[in-house]
Amino acid sequence: HSLSLAYVRATILDLRKKVDKQWVTWVEEQIKWIRTSPGVPPNGKRAGVFTTCARVPSYLDHVMICCKAGRPSDYTPNLHNIKVITYYLQKMASALFTSLHECAERETTDQQYAANVMRMENSYFFTQSIKQRGSEMTNLFQKQIAAASAICKQSTDAYLGWMIKREFKALHSLFSNISRIRRDVGDADVPIHVPRATFVKTLTKESNREVLKEKIGIIYARMEKHLSEAGGLLPVAWKALVKVLYEWFGRWEKLSTQCYKYILEPSAVDVVRIAKAAGGGTTVKAKLSSEKATLIGAGNHGARKPMAAHKRVDGDF
């Protein structure tokens, strides 16, 4: 009897080793495929969510289905206890970010905005895809989520700064110059270096209400063009841009009052209202993007075979 049990245990252990080996081989092949960055345009513009990143949700769902097979419907597997899964899923996630970094840094990629946009969209998509799958996946990819969030914030800040500087070039140049002079000579002497007449003329031309509406509308249209619907980032990025506009115009408003006793109109609060009106469609877009992301996250890439019987096709992950 004891020999029979020992034989069964040895057989199960041997089978497990074979399955682990086959899965690990498949994962390593997928990592090679990820590093080829399929479908990413050479200049990086409008790259959207990478094909490799877009397939993460359905694959994670497949892993969970395999782990739950034959268990009660309310069973939640503890992936941390399955070391081989933990290690190789994290390794695969690391490969995604290595690929993203390489694509963003390559010589052909547009560095004005495309590099930041691809970092924003893919890091945001990864984070949301993991969080939508509950605490088990969130805990498993805790380090990767932290890294993705940092990448998303840094690239978003750079992208939004570029957008505002591009559209409000004259205002940014004016107030940057005033801020520099103010640090050197103090508030009272700023008008000596930048005459009040020049200051008021620039504001009248560049920051009247109609011009602001037009410029902010252009920024929204440009952002809508840069960001893909599948990424679901537009409403989030626009909300962040509105906040940055408020901060920048708030600083400019303060400089205007302190150095020239001149009240900036429209005010920073008015600019926020204009920006919110310009992005009025983001509520609807957010809902549509959320619905699409849910469909993607639900695994609409098709059902998969059990890992032990899985045959690899290039780009299967």
C-alpha cells in the first residue's frame, strides 16, 4: 500500500515537473516575442496600447481559470504559493516594460510627445488591467504596478507640460522671463526689464477669453488624436491637464498681481471652466472607453488550451 502511494506521488511530481518545464519554455518564447515589439510604428506616433500589452488581460484570466479548474466556484487560488507562476508572470511583466522602454528610447521614436504618450498609455493600461482582476493579481504585481504608476505620472507630466508650452508659447515665455527677473531683482524692478505696456499688450493678444477657448480646444483635439480609445486614458489625461492649467495660470495670476498690480482676466478659475467645457465629451468617452476596456479585460482574445497541452504560435501571448 505504501509503495503504491509512493508511486502515485512520484508520478504526480514527475508530471508536474514536465508541465512546469513546458510552460516555462513557452513563457520564455513569449518574452522573446514581446521584445520584438510587434506593430509599434518606427516613429512611435499613435502607437496606442501595444499588441503585447493588450493580450495581458486575457492571458491572466486564462491562468486563473487553470488554477481554479475542478475547484468550488468561490475558490480563489493563492498564486504566491505557486512559485513558478509568480516568478514567470513577473518576469513576463518585466519584459513588457523593457520593451516599452526600448521603443520609447529608440532613435526613430519622436521624442517631442510620442515617447511619453506610449509610456503613458501602456503603463496605465497595464495598471488598470491588473487592478480590475482583484487583490490576488494586484498583490502579485505590486512592484510592477508601482513602477508603472511612476512611469505614467512622469510621462504624463512631461506630455502635459509640452502641450501647454506648445499652445501657450508666448505666455509661457513671458512669465518664465518675468519669474527669472523677479528672482534676480525683486518684484518692484520687474517693470524696468519688462515694461508694463509690453506685458499688457501680450496678455491682451494671447490670453483673452476667445483666444483661450480656441487654444484649449486645440489642445483637446490634439490629445484626442494622440491617445487611443482602447487605452481609456483620454478622460484621465484631460482631467490632469485641467489641473495643470489651473496651477500654471494660478502662478501667472500671482506674478501679474505682485509685479504689475494687474488682474489677469480670465482668471485661473475661469480657465478651468473653459477647459472643462472644451472636454465636455470626456464623460461619454470615459464610459465608452471603460466598456471597451471591460470587453478587452474579459478575455475577448479567445479561449485558450490548458497550459500542458498548449502549442506555441508566434505572438500567442
